[in-house]
Amino acid sequence: MRVHVVSDVHGRADALARAGDGADALVCLGDLILFVDYDDHSQGIFPELFGAERTSRLVALRTAKRFEEARRMSAALWASLDGDPQEHIERLVRRQYAEIFAAMPTPAYLTHGNVDLPRYWPDYARQGHHVLDGQTADIGGLRFGFVGGGLRTRYRTPNEIDDEEFARKVEAVGEVDVLCCHIPPAVPELLYDVVARRFERGSEATLEAIRRTQPRYALFGHVHQPLAARTRIGRTECLNVGHFRGRGVPFALEW
């Protein structure tokens, strides 16, 4: 059995269309849309609306941790648009989701990332796309558990939830062979991004579940350039499957 796993697709429909080649199934751990590309400030929803120069300014403020200034700048730009800003966001988000889900191979097992807008997914998921969150699926005789979304941060991305809600989803999954989350367990070396030079948030509930239930694998993404892409907790191999937008290559899991 061979399963390909991707995370942090961020608009890479071209590579996603090939991500299932040679695999029996695809697993996708979320962050399908691209709002801002921190490497190319001309790409994403924000620069499409406001241009690369203003995007560069926003990225510089966030990188310098001047979050209040970034929020004021962003609010002023959204207020400058004609009509309701939410209508502009919805139009561009829907366009990206239409492209991504059209390219998504089947069968695919998906959960949401922290920048995703799950309410739109039912409009674009096709037959053979299984969207799971706090749920399990049998794939090739192994039990896979899926926990989507991210925890609350000062970045205020769209699909951040309280620690308690996240923990309830982890608990609902229970004992599995493969635990699939968008964000990593709360292990420092898995959380530090060496390019962004910051710690992302990881889940204590996921870490505790791994220690308690010892799945074969814990798979995740979210941290684009991690200090460590893998570690072991007991018998569990914890693996960052990679930044798919940057690499364009899925992680392969075989058994």
C-alpha cells in the first residue's frame, strides 16, 4: 500500500494534479488557499487586491512583530475597497478552491488547515474526496485519524480554534495507527521555523495523545521550514510531510 501525503498546498494546483501519481490514495493536511506568499509578494489574494508593494510592507511589519501596525494598515486597505470586503475575499477564495479541488486526485482524505475556510469546501469537494475532522478512516487496513485547524495566535488566521475545542477533536479520534493533523505536536524542534525565525504553535493535546496511544505515525505540516522535520516519541515516528507549495512533491508512506 502506498499513500502520498501533502500539506500547505497554498495554491499549487499544478503540482497537486500530479501528487497522486503512483499512489493508492492521497492524504491532504490542509492550507489549500494562498493569502500571502512570504517568498513572492506578488502571489496570493492580498497582492491581487492591493499589489506587491503593499504586500511587502505588510510582510515586513509582521516579520518585525509589529502586529498592531500591520492590522491598522490592513484595515485601512480593506476599507478602501469598493463594496463589502468579504465579497472580494469570497470571490477570490472560491476561485482558488475551485482550481484546487478540480486538481485534487481521488481518492483523497482531507482535513483543514489554519488558513482554510471550511464552510466553502462542500461546494467544491468531488466524489472520492473525504473531508474529515475529529474523525477516522480505514485506508489500506490502517486506521487514520484526522484533526484539522490551528490554535489561536496573534496572526489571527481564519481557522484558529480554542485549545479545548482542538483537544476534543483529538479525543474523538482516539487510538489510531496514523494520526494526521495540520499542526505539529508541541515539540519545540518541530515548531521552530528557521527561515521565519519564530516558533509556531503546536498542540499539547496531540503530544499527550501520541504519548498515551503510540500510533505508528503522526503526520503534520504547518511549519514550512522546520528546525527538525522528524522525531520519535516512544514508538511513534513524528513527521513533517513538507511544504508542498515550495517542494511540489508529496511525502510517500508505504506499508
